[in-house]
Amino acid sequence: MKVLITGSNGFIAQNLIVRLKEQDNFEVLTFSRLVPKEQLPELVADIDAVIHLAGVNRPPSPEEFIAGNTGLTEYLCTALLASDRAIPVIFSSSTQATLDNDYGKSKLAAELALRSYAAQSGAAIYIYRLPNVFGKWCKPNYNSAVATFCHNISKGLPIQINDKNAALSLVYVDDVVDEFISVLTAIASQDDREVIQEFYSIPVQYQTTVGQLADQLAAFKESRNTLITEPAGTGLVRALYSTYVSYLLPDGFAYQVPKFGDPRGVFVEMLKTKDSGQFSYFTAHPGITRGGHYHHSKTEKFLVIKGKARFGFRHILTDETFALLTSGDLPTIVETIPGWSHDITNVGDDEMIVMLWANEIFDRDRPDTIASKVTQS
């Protein structure tokens, strides 16, 4: 399927082009402001679909809204009609098309031009009135508060907030790309996807405020100091975190965490969570025993990555004991049980390295760690 993407240097287009090129069933043609618009008739001569992303957001003069948004769309429609084929078009309009400003008016006029093209040609058109789109490669200080805040906060620069309660409607660029590829796939397979007369929307949209956005991004930055990660696995926080780290410069890709050492080995905390505990690792020299305590509520999971370990357990009421051997050659999770004293001994000839997850962040005021040897003397 041959797809023409206009505005190919924009951040939505860049994300889309990368995704399309990852697949074997799309051939991508591009058009940007670096290409004379007179080449459009040749570009659309044998394409199967257009994703029209080209436009201007902050031109030097308001008149350029009409030329960059309405005029280019009208020229594209003329070229499509001249091809004498009903070529479907996906158009990235804006929620501002309903507002009385120069940008919104130019986007509305572009929509009307596409509607006229559809009426004359019988082609399907898919108009998306997008709210604020964010994601990797979006240009800061241009048209996205998310991009500007990510850029500034990640680099320690100040941000300006006029109204922290101002509402923000956001869509993530990956979700936009998913939706556009879904439409292209339906077109390619000649699926009977319903062509509606009004507007399409990205299925996943997020609502927040400027203040909440700034606070969340600041929390991402601070997490490198506290080691407490945000719940970045789903939804808006996931998308924002992926976007935030994309603005880090290479010298910010890595950061150090505290290391505590003594004659037994070292202990390093890697990551803490607000509600799912923390991750650490420790080492032990041959013959060294660590632990020798029990917990009332805290639980832990140990994974020996390197070396050989003997885990010992003793029930603090019955004195029942239990021991098991593990090694880095056969990954095995060993879980500590409340009410059982436990320890771990390096029974190998080399340094032992062990990953550790605890179900709660260590609290020095309430450590829930009571010294109690496994082997009673």
C-alpha cells in the first residue's frame, strides 16, 4: 500500500513513518515544506491513501495560517481530483477548528475543502480534530505544553504556569499512530469500516490540568534522588514518563545510586515504589552469612544471580528449621515468610550476587526487622 504523508518533518509524521517502515506492507512517500507543492500531482498519481499532517501552528504572520493550512489543503484536493481516483484522506485537524481564532478558522476551512473533495470524488475522508498531542520528538516552545515542560524540567530550567487549574485534553502520539494505521489497514483490506460524516477521535484521551502535569513531570525528575518511581506502567503516567525521558540528553541517560559496603560485601538500593515495595541487590564474599532476623509482616523475594547460596529458616515459635540451596545456574526465587527467621550464606568459592525485592519500602522508624539467629547456639 502506497501512502503519502504530508508534513513529514513534523513529530507526528516522524513517529508514524518509523512505525510504517517497520512493516512490510506499506510504501511511504513524503511531502514537506521543503518540497514545492507543484510536485503534489505527481506524488498522488498512484498512491492508495494520504495522511495529511502538514500545517502551520505559529507562523510569523496570521496570513500564513491560510496559506499553510487552508491553501495547501485546497491544492492537495485539486491534485487528488486530477488523479481521477477516489483516494482516501486521513486529516489531522484540531479541536481549535471550533474556535474563533486564525488558526482554528484555517483548520475549519481545510476541513471544508476536504469535504468538498469527498463529495466530488466519492473518496472516504477521516477528519480527526486532535487535542494536544504529546510524545517523543515533539518540539518544545512550539505548540505543546508537555514538550516544553519536559524539555525544561529535564534540564533544570524554569517553567511558566499562568493558571495551574487550566484544563488540558491530551492524546499520546503512539495512540494517534495506532489509530491512523488501523484506518490504513482497513482501507488496504477493503474492510467495510464505516465512513462517518462528522469527525473521528483517538480512542484513548487523557484529561488533566497544567498544574497536575507540571507536578507529575517534577516527580519524575525527583525520583532519581528518592529512588521512588512513579506508577509508570499504564495510562497517562506511562505515556508522560516515556515522553519525559525522551528529552534527556545522553549525559543524563545514567545516574548513580547509593552503595553501602562493609567486610561482608555491598548493598545497593535500585528502585522504590509507592505501593509495591522496593528492589535492591547485595553481594557476599565466600563463607559470609547475611540476615539472621525475622519479620512480622514484611516479605521478600531473593534471586541468586551469581554464586551458590544456602538459605536457612527457623520458625520463631516451634524452632522448626529448613534449608535449601540455590545458585545462579538455576534461577530460583526464595521467599521469606513472616514469623520465620532467615539467613543466606555464600557456600561457593566466588562472590555471590543476589537480587532482592521487599514488599514495602524500608522504614527506619518501623523496620519490622527483628534480630534472631537461624542456628541457635
